[in-house]
Amino acid sequence: MSVILEARGLTAFYGDFQALFGIDVTVERGEVIALIGSNGAGKSTFLKALAGLLPAPAEQIIYKGEAVGGAAAARIVGAGIALVPEGRRLFASLSVEENLLLGAYSARPGRWTLDTVYALFPILKERRHHLATALSGGQQQMVALGRALMSNPDLLMCDELSLGLAPVVVREIYAALPSIVAGGMSAIIVEQDVQLARRVSKRFYCFQEGRVSLAGASAEVSDEAIALAYFGAMS
Amino acid sequence: MSSIVNILLQGVLLGALYALFAMGQSLVFGVMRLTNTAHGDFIVLLVFVLFVLTNLAHMPLWAAVPMLIGIAFCAGYALQYTVLNRVSGRDPLPSLVVTFGLSIVIQNVLQEVFSADPRALATGGFESMSISLPGGIALGLLPILTLAVTVAATLGLQWLFGRTPLGRVFRATSDDREIVQLMGVSPRRTFALAMGIAFVLIALAATLYAMRTAVSPSDGPALLLYAFEAVIIGGMGSFWGTFLGGIALGVAQQIGFYIDPGWGIWLGHVLFLALLTIRPQGLLPKTA
Amino acid sequence: MSNHMNVSERHFEIRRATRASRVAVLVLLIVAVLVASFPYWAGRDTLRDFTQIAAYLVFAMMWNLLAGYGGMVSIGQQAYFGIGGYAMLILANYGGLSPFVAVPVAGAIAALVAVPVSLVAFRLEGGYFAIGTWVIAEVFRLTVANLSWLGGGSGTSLTALQDVPRSLRESLTLWLALAIVVAAIGLLYVFLRSKRGLALTAMRDNAVAANSQGVDVKRARFGVYLVSSGGAALAGGLYFVSNLRISPDAAFSVNWTAFAIFIVMIGGLGTLEGPIIGTLIFFLLNKFLSDFGTWYLIGLGTLAIVVTMFFPQGLWGYVSRRFGLQLFPVGRRVVFLDSGSRVLSARKESADPQHAAH
């Protein structure tokens, strides 16, 4: 099967508030797709539901042919889906190295180990014993990314890697993306920066108010079409 | 002069017991922000379990204590997993009320089963053995053993938290119990494990406590306050801090007892309040 | 931009009172008049019972104010209960003041004591604040127990009422109790409906957000602590006027807070009627079951555990949500009307802590 993940009519709620109204998204093996959309459109909610942090009906998320909606987050990471959460969310009392080691808790075999992560982001090796939150924003993002990689996922999900970072730092981090996915890893990249998202992905989905308003190949769709989908049709 | 030294030494030895009372609470509050108002009552409960093992089951002490530790771990794990996990969250009220209710239930069940009379553990004379130091100072072997156990416990906890994978999991779960799930950690099981370990510490404290004095079902609340004071005086988030806090409390109480028996405990409380006012972060606060 | 208004323009009103609440106020007024007449026809036990209920009720209401509205859970309010009792006794026995006047004065004294105490207690937060206040209460208890002129550990008696005929004493005590209860309920009701009361609710739900809206959280907390402590002392003073005998263990016992917690857990946190209902239930339980001694307490403890775990808004809170009853409307509701001004639906919005989204 070439499809690794499929969301079918995914709905999600925060209490009584409905955040997602039936999302249809597919990710093929080895593919990088992007999710774009304004704040509150539901992108982070979508990733959380996939990661098992939000409840969802089982049949609405199909991963490697299995219905995993609503499964516990620990089971999902064990199955090979890793999330780099929005805002980094590093563990404040742990050092850089300890954060990375915790990422390997699920003990999935694969090419990502401390050594390979340090090879990807050498600055982290220099500061491995520092408290994770003592690092700069860009370095913290590297730690968060490395922490997710340590679980050797087959599907990597990144929620707004560029949040709060200077453009030059953002470029540095995204420059590492090709080597990360080189081994056949699939990825979902959520980004506010539309051009950046289009550059790093093969296909994209645009979210608007909890629904998919546009889907297509990143290189082909026009800017006007995206703007319309991003902001919603004017009446 | 020697009486000052004596007071200090006795205070340190008493304080070691308080520090041991406090270790479990320090651990639990550190990992899951849980305030367990039944903490002292669990110490008393385990004392009475020990009585049952030694008196009714006629087990010798060297067999009963490991058994007690095993029972304690399982009980703590189960309690956290089934009851307390539902109330370990941001809001302190539910955990306070539930543990308060537990405190009342434990005290009254013990009273119903064992009567309100104080009971002591038979140690075959060990509790009165002592070493004599120059200056007429006698150091009891039991208090010295208590100090040794407390130091070992502190070292053990420090090592567990700082250097082991489990310690990493504890600290991470305490930092962010939502995101730690993304690593494959179950916060519910982690909390239960922490409580299990805390109960092991409580079992050790209970054993040494019962060897030292006669215990009655209503002793719990006082022990809770000593444990809590030791944690605050020492600074939250630090096991060595809790150790020092216990020692400081023991010394303060001992000085108070020396001045007048009625004011012993009072002085401990007042020292605590004074320290809270002047240095609320405690003696050895953790910076993170 | 598409039209996001999915609620069509409907006419609505903001209302405060419900039919149930109007009935409740009426009932309470009738009860108050009835109680005031007790000394003329009711037995001694009834008078004593009411005074006891009053003491429990006021103490529970004050604990509820502190925890349910101020967001500060304390296991140490018994400190002020005891201060109220002992201050009243000192003023009456040694100061020549009538005990009935001494009670409100004791309340004021307790509020004054609360000022420096709060400086220490507020260093702590959450669960540790709760236990810290308990330590403070213990300090008061131990201090008084060590003072022989106050009777030390075994306590002393209120002698100032020795020469007053018993029936007069009991009548005055009852009226004092009624006055304190009415004042407490009335003042809290007015306060919680006011702007400051709203600020308190906001603060409890989210202190940071409230702060950003201009609510002075620190001052509000301080104010609530003072009022709650003064009120607790009124309850204590009243209790020992009725009891005539005081001791440190009785006055500063943590059981007072335990009972307040049970009452509020049964009745529901952060509502005005919660403590009233809770006290009545508690008192009935007490009267009929306390003979069972330890089993009664085991039952109470278990009840507290079960209610907290499964009915976080208290038993009354559960009932009132289920059936939409609210007896003391301190919040406002939105009532939708159709064109014929008929009430279509009413959504309850109350000053209730568990009403937040999570």
C-alpha cells in the first residue's frame, strides 16, 4: 500500500466546541505534505487527533491499514507516528540530552540515535548537558525535532517549526528536512508561511475553519486560489 | 556546653525521622503536584499493618519488614491508579478533600479495629541500646539507624531522579504530562509508580517510628504537619533540601522541649512560619 | 466573507430571579420569623439545635466564600473559630463586656489578626497553602493550651453569664444566632451580586485573565480572607456563648474544617444555597447517626471521597444542574423570547466554579 495515513471525515471536539468538521487527508509513503491555514483553522487540532492527544472515532484515522482513531498516544508513537508539537514543549527540568533520550522511550529501532541526531544538529552535541530551555529558540526547535526523530517514526508531523524564529534560523532547520526524510519517512508539515510550505512539500491541504478548503500539488496551484482558500470566499 | 551539643545531636536524630516522613511527600508533590493530607495516616496505617504481621502472624521483624514494603508498594500503586489519579490535577481542592476523607476513614477504621490505645513494636530491647559518647551524651542506636536509613533514602532518591531513565520520566511527566505521552509514557502509570515508591518510604518510616514510640490511630495529622514542614523549610523540589528541612525541624523542636516540654512542638511550628516569612523558597530550593 | 451568524436575531432578556428562587426567599423569610419566635414556645433542645446549626452554617459559608469564591482552600480556618471563642470569653470574663456584644467584637479582632497571618500564609499556594494554614491553627492551639490563665489544655468556662436566668440567656443566644445567620446570608448575597462579587468569580475562574481586566487579584484575595476569618470568628464566638465551656482542643479542632468541607461538598461549592442545604443534611445525619461514633465518621469520610470523585459540584450542585434549580440567583441568565414574549429557553449562567469549559 502506498498510502501510509488516511483521515476520513475526521471530526474533533474540545468539549462542546467542534473544531474539525470532516477532514479528508491522505499521506503517501515517503511523501511530504503541507497543511496551511490561518490561526484557529484546525491544523494543530488535526495533528493532535492523529497523535492520540484528542479523542476521535476509530475508523476516521487509518494508519498502515489499521483504524487507530482515539488510540492512546503511547500506542500511536509505538506504531511510528511522531509529533513535534507547536511551541516546542520541551521538558524544562531536563537537559538537551535527557530530552532526546526521552524521545527514545518507545524504543523503536531505526537509524535515529543520539549520535545521528547530533550529526544532524551538531550544536546540540555541544550543549547536550545544558537545560533544554536555556537554549535559543532555533536550537530548542532542533531539540524538539530531534526528540521526535528519536522514536524512529515512519510518519513525522511538525507543527509550525517556524513559530517565533528568525527567517535565517527557519531556513537552517528546514534545510535539514530533506536528509531527515531521505530514508523514506513520510511527513506532515504545518506552516503559517505559505511559500515555505509549498517549497518543502509535494502536495498541500488548506484548512479553513475546521474544513479542507483546497487541496493540490504545491508547485501547481495558483497564488490566488490559495488566498481564496486560506481566507475563505468573500460574499 | 555538652548539653547544647546533646540537644543538637538529639535534634538531628529526631529530625532524621521527620526527614524520612517527608521524603515520600516530597516525591509525590514533585512528580504530580498532589497534596496528600492523609500522608501521616498512611504512616500510621502501615505501622498497624506491621503490628498485624508481627503480633498476629507472628512473623519475625526481619521477615515482616520486607513484606510490609511489598504490601506498601502495591497499596500505593493501586491507590494512585484507581482513586487519586482522578483527582491529581491543577485544582488542589479535589485531591485535598479526597485525601482528607481518606484520613478520617483510616483513623476511624484503625480505631474501630485496634482501639485508640497506643501500641509499641517489640524490638527485643534494640530501641533502648545506645552508644556512650564523652560528656555524658548517649546516642541511641535506633536513632542512628534512622539517620542512616534517611541518608540512604535521600541518596537513593537523588540518584533515581538525576541519573536513571525512570527519573527522567518522572521529571518529564512532572513538567508536561500531556506531551510526555507523545514519547510513549503513560502519565497514569508513572504517577502510580511514584506513589508506590513513596509508600515504600512510608513503610520504612513507619517501621522506624514504631520501633521508637508507641503509636495510636490518631497520630497521623501530627506526622503530616512535620513532613510538610520539613519539605517547605528545605525547599520544594530538592531531596537534600527535605533532608535538611527535617533536621532543622528536629533541632528546633528539641530546643523547644529543652526550654519547656509544652513548647517543643510549638517552637517547631514557629520556626517553620518564621522561615516561611523570611525565606519562602526554603533552604535549598531548586531553581527550575 | 461568508456570514457566520448562525444564531438568528432573537429577542432576549437578562433575568436574575427564577421562580424557584423567589419561592426560596419567601420560605427563608418565613423560617426566620418562625425561628425568632422559638423562645416563646419551642423546647430548650430546639433552641440549642438552632444555635449549633447556625454556628456550623456560618462557618461553612465562610469556608465556602474562601474556597469557592476566593479560590483559596484552607484547612486552618478553625484558627479563627477558636480566636472568636477565646476573644469573646476574654472580653466577657475579664473585660466586663456582655458576651452577646463580645461576639461581633471578637469577629473584628479575628479579622485584625488575619492581617499579619495572611502575610505569612499567602507565601504558599494551592495544597501547601491549605496545610500551612493548618500549621498556623496549630500554633494558636498550642499557644492557648500553654497559657494557664486561660485554663491551659483543659479549658475554662464562660462565667460572665452566670447571673443571667437560663431562659433569658438561651433566648438571647438564639436571637444572636439568628441575627448572625441572617446578616451573613444577606451580606454575602448582596456582595456576590455586586461588581466586586463578579470580580471574585472572574478571579477564581482565571486569575491571570481577571488581572488583565483590571481586577486587583491580590487585594481581592486579601479582602476575602479577612471577611472569611471574621465570619469564622463570629461562628466560634456564637458557639461558645451557647456552650459556656471552651477548651483549646474544642475551639481549634481541625474537625470544624472537616465538617465545613463535608457540608460544602454535599451542598456544592461556590453557591450560596449550597452550605445551607449541606448544613441541614449534615445536621440531620449528625443527630441520627453520630451515636454510631467511628462508623458515622467512616461514613462521612467515604461520602466525601465519593462525592468529590463523582459529583464534583456537590450533591446539590448535581441536582440543581439536572433540574435547573437555583435558589440564590447571584448570576444572570439569558432568556430567549419569541415574538409573543413567551419564554422559549433559558440557559443558566451562574457564579459557579465548575461552569468553565474544562
